[in-house]
Amino acid sequence: MNSTTLSYAPKSKDKVSHPKLLESLANITNIICGRDHCLAITSWNEVLAWGNNDKGQLGIPLNQDCDTPRSGGDMYLVYTPTPVDSLSDKKIDNIATATDHSFAWSSETGEAYAWGSGAYGKLGFGYSQDYSEPSLLDCFKEASSVGMRVSQIVCGDEHSLAILENIEEKENSHKLFVWGCAKSWQLGLEGDVSEDVLEPHALEPDYWDGKIRYIGACNNYSCAVTTDGEVCI
């Protein structure tokens, strides 16, 4: 992890051997870490980001609050927690991130946003373009119009997973969607996995009969937990 990610003071790169209070942050309800960056949400649904922004994974335009590239690399750094302005009115209460791509979504509106590296189609827009600012995932907005809403999104290095739930049905109504790189079978797809999945794809067959409850992803593997407490990996 790049020490700038710790965000103790402007332009600080000092390593820290023990927990230290981040006085620049307050009223935080959630915080997550990528490889060289962090995202956080405040109690008033403001998304903050800092660290490495070389692929746009912070959701902050590259010409905003970023230093010039450090010597020896092309990594643009944001040294202090900075609001992701384009999400300021989106009622965001959930975030996910991995090496260099990120997601945010609202439990109230059902809208989900993606940004950062688009390699392997892992953002879900149908192609492999990078996005330096959060962009709406239309497929999940359409799902919300028919009663399906995002309950969780997780990221691996090269793939993404999401659980959508039917808000009108209380039990056994969860559906797993997968997208991004499939070459290591991390998406759970059968048959040929040589092609990237460029948009969220409902995993069939439904191995859990709607009982999937939680999901996890890291590097090139995935796991799931059912409402019965069973684990699949």
C-alpha cells in the first residue's frame, strides 16, 4: 500500500507502525481500501476518496486535487480525503472497491455507479473503457423499475459481482450477477471462459435457489454465503 493512502497529513508518505487517529475524518459510517487508495462515506451520504488515482478509481477528475506524477511512475496522488462531487446528491450509502475500480450505490434509489479501470469489462458498461468519474449503470436502474434492487456489490482484481433482490419478496428472492474477466473461472460460468463478460450477467443455473445472502471477491476467485449459512467458493 502506498503510504499516501493513510492520509495523516498533506503530502505525508510516512509509514505508521500502530493505529493513529485520522483527525481529518469524522462521522464516517463506512470505509474501504483498494490497493493504493481508500473510499469512505459520511453519515450525510458524502463519498470521500484519497490515494492513487492513476486509473480514475477515486472518482475525482485527474485535474482536480491531484499532484503531478511522482518520479518513477504515472500514479496521480490525492493526499487528503476529498469529496467525490458527482455523487453528492445521489444518496449513496454503500461502496465497493478493489485494485483500481470502484462502485457506489443507493439503497433508497436503487441506482449504482461505477468508475476506474474498465479492463476486462469489469465496470459493466459493455466495453473496456476507463472512467475517471462515477457513471450510472443503466442495467441496474432498469432492474429497479421492475422491483429488483442492488443489495451488494464486490470486486476482485479483474471481475465484479452483485446481488440483486426482489424488494417485494422477502425470502429466496436474491439473484447473483457477474461480469468482467472469466479466464480463471472466477465468475462461476460453465463452458468457454476465454471471453470477458462486459455487462452484468445473471448466473445460471441459480445454484442457491434465490438464497444467496453475501458475496466476496478477491484477486481471481469468488465466494458466496447462503441464508442457510452454507458457503460456496
